Amino acid sequence: MIDLVLFSTALRMWYVIPLVICISMVYAATHHESMSLIMRRAFRTSCWILGFMFFAFVILFVIQTFV
């Protein structure tokens, strides 16, 4: 039963990628008009968001492991 719960949680994490892409595209499109600039800024914003999420995951994992 535990394996099924962990598997379903892992599958839900895949929704993060399209969500981050959509947020980044909309954010970049509201600030720029050129498609090439929108794509560059969207990529940069996506990396920033995913990096922040990874950093938060690492901190929470360390807290959970050692506390």
C-alpha cells in the first residue's frame, strides 16, 4: 500500500514541469513582445523557479533527515 502512495505522489510531481513552463511563458510574454526574447526570458524564469523549488526541497529533506 505504501508503494502505491509513493508512486502516485511521484506521478503528481510531473505536473510541476508544464505548470512552470506555462507560468514562465505568461510572465515573459507580459513583459516582452519579441518571441525570441520571450523564449529566452521564459527559459531563465523556468530555471529560476525550478532551482528555488530544488533548494527548498533540499532544505526540507535535510531538516527531515536530521531532526
